[in-house]
Amino acid sequence: MTKVAVIYYSATGHGSSMARRVAAAAEAAGAEVRVRPVAETQTPESFAHNPAWTANYQATKDLPAATGDDIVWADAVIFGSPTRFGSVASQLRAFLDSLGGLWSQGQLADKVYAGFTSTNTPHGGQETTLLTLYVTLMHWGGIIVAPGYTDPLKFVDGNPYGASLLANHDNIDEFDETTYNALDHLARRVVHVADRLGS
Ligand SMILES: Cc1cc2nc3c(=O)[nH]c(=O)nc-3n(C[C@H](O)[C@H](O)[C@H](O)COP(=O)(O)O)c2cc1C
């Protein structure tokens, strides 16, 4: 059974919902799945003024946090992050930057990787976030499985680099059908390619 780790950071909860959706789709495609939030690096006091951030923190803080072992365990990893100034959030960046030891041992290589992101504005840096994430994964010797336009539904969401959401605080728990389709397709494709690689 192909093993998939969904490793994500989310401040205000959209990414947590995206991660759950991706995980469910990967399971439905036959994979064994771990969902792992990346640990928060900000103090709860620093975002106490933000109810969505506080609620997501409280809902996820007791889940097992992502570690390098989750990547070593997995045949495929799907990363998720909000877009911050056109790139991944510093919380995910800090996690990635903690993996030098595993990288030097070649333990991050030869795995399937893909990503999802969200922004507050249309486009808003979604593609640059995924591309900058993928630069790191190339350094690892990862096999990046972009969705491309491999299904008619990708012509609807229009992001060939991954899956992405236009986040507003009204859609933390429920997305539009186009976004669900893109998240499901990303997960299915990752599992399908990892299966074909015989991992
Ligand atoms: C410091 C910072 C930088 C951001 N930069 C962008 C950006 O470049 N483009 C954009 O559309 N939204 C930007 N946003 C909005 C986030 O992308 C949005 O809050 C996020 O996608 C919500 O995801 P989450 O609920 O999983 O945290 C930024 C937010 C913060 C706090």
C-alpha cells in the first residue's frame, strides 16, 4: 500500500481543511495516509486578536506535529502552506530547513511530491508559492508530480502546478466544487504515480 504524508501549515484553518480533503482523497485512492500539521512557531498571545488563527491553533495543537520521520516513512508527500508574500509560510520553511540531516543521507530523495496553497486574493502568488516549494523538493531529488492539465477539471481551476484556494474567512470549512475537484485530483494523481513507481 502506498504511504502518503500530508504535511501542512495553516494559520487560520483553510489549509487544515484542504489537508483533510487531500488526505480523504488519497485514502479513497487506496493509500495509507498520515496528516501532520507543522508546529506553530508564533506564541498564541501573538495571534490572540485573530479568532480564526486561535481556533485553528486550538483544534490542531494536540495532533502529532510533522517530523522528518513522516517523510522518511512516506512514499509520497503532499505539502500545504498559505501563501505569504508569494512564498510558503515561515512555519513550513522552518520545518523544511530542519531536514538537512535527512537530506544529507539521501532520505528525502526518490519520493513523489506535490503541493497545495491558498491566498486571500485571486492568484495572489499561488503559483510562485508552489514553484518555490518545488525548488526545495528538487534539491532533495524529489519526483515532483504536478497535476498539469491531465484531467478536464484542471481546465476549470487552471492551476497546473498544484491545487489552490482563494481563501476568505467564510470558507474555512467548505469550499467550492472546483477547489474540491482540484484537491481530489492532486491526491489521486500522487497516489497513482507513486503506485506506478512501485513504492
Ligand atoms: C504575512 C502574510 C502574507 C500574506 N501574503 C499573501 C500574498 O502574497 N498573497 C495573498 O493573496 N494573500 C496573502 N496572505 C493571505 C494568506 O495567504 C491567507 O491568509 C491564507 O491563505 C489563509 O490560509 P490559512 O487559513 O491556511 O492560514 C498573506 C497573509 C499573511 C499573514
